[in-house]
Amino acid sequence: MTILPGLVACLSFLNAGTDWPSFRGAFASGVSEGHPLPTQWDIDAGEGLRWRTEIPGLGHSSPVIVGDRIFVTTAEAEKEAILKIGLYGSGDPVADEGSQAFLVLCIDKHSGEILWEELAHEGVAKIRRHPKASHASSTPAADQERVIAFFGSEGLYCYDHDGALLWKKDFGVLDCGAPDVPDLQWGFASSPVLHEGKVYVQCDVQDQSFVAALDAETGEELWRTLRDEGPTWGSPAVVHSEQTAQLVLNGYRHIGGYDLESGEERWKLVGGGDVPVPTPVFSDGLIFITNAHGKLAPIYAIRPQAKGQLTMSDEDPFLAWSYPRRGNYMQTPLVYQGNLYCCSDGGVLACYEASTGRELSRQRIGDGTAGYSASLVAGDGKLYLTSEEGSVTVLGAGAALERLADNDLLDSCMATPAISEGALYFRTRHQLVAIGEDS
């Protein structure tokens, strides 16, 4: 069996159990192994709590971790930012927020001490946000030398680990909002990917959508490929398999795979939910893509050797299996120990056999009134599911979905947690919280 050199390097990065370098960790897998993880904690009593650190402003970006350093982004307004969580249909953007300070913070993983804080940009946001969103929703990406922070219309910034600005890139106004409703602005959320010396960005907006690669050392744009696509909020995913290495993007008019070196389109699939949010995930030899809004809510399991125009037909040789109406709206799915887990924004969790799509179980986690936007993460045989209200349900991995514990973060939570060396790091509305046994 031939393994691509890039895959060997990335797998060693993933298996270290230390670094969580981008949204949902390496490859957006959401999995970290090699250390026991906590099941139950009590923040009020200090049980299982390592530390809590106040984070200024409002941000839904997840923490990322390289070595002993955690990086987070936030947007601090002149007045307290409005945040409306829960299950509701109104999408009118937040108005009159005044000037924002777009910040990048570095935090010591062991103590919670803020090591440095850098102002990337200051001014009134060019695009308004959804009342459930933030102006710092894009999770940064980091490697051993640098950290990349993306603030949408306010720019892409590269810092070294000591906070020195290395370069910045302005893509102009990136207007994300309701499809074909220009006045309904909802804010940018796609996170950058840092891979083998390149930065990949997905910029699906109201006009002139594109995917691009930049040189991580200089910020020079290496290629840009236009996409026939409206606004989306998912992040690109690097897919390494025995056959190919490619960049895979979710979408509505253009789900697709692109060559990492040239940006050339490899395959394309049209159709699905018209407000795509989840990031593609590659595991167990298949690419899993889901979205849910409008007429369809699909789950697609696509073979990585796909090429050309794909169809939603069962006869398509590159479509391993699919469902037209079982997909996720907000959450990126999770593949763990041979099973695919998909959770609705209302808290209904379904477990499928990843290789065949056979549904194994389905269970409502919340009471049906709470929203679930943070994506599942897993490790040590456990699944962690976080509600917007800050309740963390711990489940045993497997079809039984055994409920092990329910824990309270004492704050609302929209961001997906990070895992590193036996600890979970939750970014709540006001704090970064480290949960785990004493290190």
C-alpha cells in the first residue's frame, strides 16, 4: 500500500495527542487519543477544573493548540455585544455595534495566563452579523512557527508564536448572508487551513465566491479558483488518501474537490441544503459531507477518487451511500471507531455505520428546547456534545449512545472545544475553561 508523504507527516501530527492545530483539530477530525479524558466535573466546586480565563469581547472561534500555547480570536466592541442563542427563525442582523477591536490572544496551556494580545484591526465591521454569530467566528490555524487568524472582511493575519505580525492579506468585503438576499448579512465563519506551508481559504459570498491558496511564509497568493456558489460557512478540508491529496469544500451549488497544488477542480456535486455550514470530514476511506436547510438535508459519503460531475443517484460509482433528509444544519459530523455521528441543531444525535450508512441508533440528547451549534469531539472512548446553553453531555462511543454524565459550563457556549493531553478546552461566552485532572 502506498501512503502519500504528506499523509505520513499529518498522521504523526494527529496522533501526538498534544496539538489541536485548527478547527476540530488535524483534518477537522474532532478526535484526540492517547490520554484519558474527564467524564464528570463541577466548575463551582473546582472539581476537574484546571483553570478559567476571562476572554474579552465576543467570539465563536474555537481554541487551537500547538505545544504549550493556545490561540484564540475575539472581537471586542465599544459596548456589550448582543448574543441571542436558542432555536428560532429570525435572521435579522445586529445593527449599530460601533467600532470593534479584532484581537488575537495567546494563552499558556498549563496556567491559563494570557501571554500576549495583538490588535489585528480596529474599526466598524464592514459586514453585520447574525444575532447568534460573532465577528470572530473563524477558528485560527497554527503550526510550529505561525498562527493564522481570519476575520473575513477585516482581513487575514499571520503572526509568529511571540505575537509579531509576519504578514496580512485583504480580500475585500466578504459578504455572507441569506442566499440571494443581500440585505440579510450574517457574517463570515469559514476557518483557514494551514497545511504543508500553504494557507487555504474558502470565501463563499454573495458575489465572486472563490477558494484560494497562499504561501504561509509570505502571504503571496499562489492560486485562486472561482466558484459558482453563494454564501457558505463551512471550512475547507484537506483530504489525504492512498489515491489522492485534495482540498474538499462543502456547498450548495458546488460541493467539490480541488487539486492542492493548482486549485484545479477534480469533482463537483450540485445540490443539498442551501445554507451549508458543516465542514467535510474524511475518515474510514470516505469523505462525509452534510448540510440541512431548504428542500434537502443530505448526508453524502463520497469516495476520494471521485472525478468529474457527480450525481445524487445510487448508480454513481463515486457515491458510496447517501440520505436525502438526515443531514446536519450547524454541526460538523464526527467519525469515531467506525461510526458516523450526526447531531441536529435541536440535539437529536444519530449514529450510522460509516462504511455502509446503516443507521444504528438515534437519541434526543437535550430536552428539545436548547440549540446545539458546537460540533462533537471525541477521545478515550467518549463523545462530548455541548449545547448553546453550556451543558456538556458525555456519551460512551458506540451505537448504544450510553449517557455517562451531564456537566455545566456555567456560561453559554457556541464554539467547538479543543482536546490536548487529557484536557478539554471550552471557549464559552466569556471565558476559556480548561477541564481535566491536575496536570
